Amino acid sequence: MKVTATRDVYTLAELSPDAYDKAVEHLCAEAWECLDSDMVSEYLAGHFAYLADENDGGVMSVRQLRDDYLVRIYWSVSYTQSDNAQLDGVLSRDYHPKLAWPDGIHTIRVTPRNFGWTTVGDVYGIDDDGSEGSAVYDQKLIEAAHDFVMNLCQQLYRAARAECEALTGKEYVIDAYANYYGLTRRFEADGSIAPAEFWTDDEVSA
């Protein structure tokens, strides 16, 4: 025996204010679950390039960042104590002249920690001609290098967090729902998500 099941499904615009808010919360949660970490990484690479030498070309691949700027960025945004941004590679006045360099430091080699942020390795001073000098052992300069790297990582973390929030925020998900999702008729009257088999486009035939 053939059985046909029907169900009333609604678009966002058809919901009551309370149901609308609930539906948008579902869309935000869905956006978080489906967040494309590669998009965030490419945004962060472009952001670093801008900080480093005012390159305003926008997003950048992780590979291009490594090839052109000698660093790799790792990040974690989960709203826990483990959140961080880490750098791996070489920070140098030659490649990153616009960073807020401490006086007397030309180059810093950095590696990610197993648990959070970044480890400062070798630190090099500045020769008389402005090029990379010899290794630095002055404690004040080493502390300045640590502060510099930590501040940079925190700045990158804030940028990563802001980008995650932008890609999962109400304005973004409502725009994506309206213009890119398709099957916009997908909500129950109370704003909860209907089973996917009942989703359809806004325009339905009688």
C-alpha cells in the first residue's frame, strides 16, 4: 500500500518573531558545525601578509604564505582555554618589515608549542648595515622578542576568532540562507528544523 506523508514547512519570513529567532539560532549552529577552516586559514594568511608588509591582496593560500613570508599559522577557536594562534617559521625584518619590531632585533625563529601559543627559538640582532646580525643573548632583548611574538600571536588569534564569528553570525547565515542555500522552506512553525525530506524551495506548486 502506498502512503503519502505531508508536512507544513515554512520559510524564515513566514515565521513568528520567536520562531524566527529560534530558526536563526539553528542556522548559526549549522554554520558553526560546517565552518570551513580552510577559509579562515586563508583569511588569516592574508591578514598576516597585510600586517607584515601592508600587502592588501586579500585572502592567501597557506602555501603562498609559507613561500613568500616564511611562516605557517596554526589556530584554534573553540571558546575554551586551549584557544590560540601559533606561528612556525622565521620572523624577519627582511620579510615582515611592518611588524612592530622591538629595537635591536632583526630575526626570530619560532615554533608552535604542543599546548598553546608559540615558542621563541633563536633571536638575532641587527648589524650596522641593517642586515641580520649575530645571535642575541641579552636577556632584555630576549624578553622583548617573547613579548613581540606573543602580541603577534594574540593579534592573529583575535583575527581568527572575529572571522569565525563573522562566518557564523546572524547577518551572514541569513544572507547565505536567502541567496545560496536553496530549499528555503525547511522550518517547522515553532522555528525548529523539519526533517530534510520535507525541505523544498519557496515556490511550490499547489
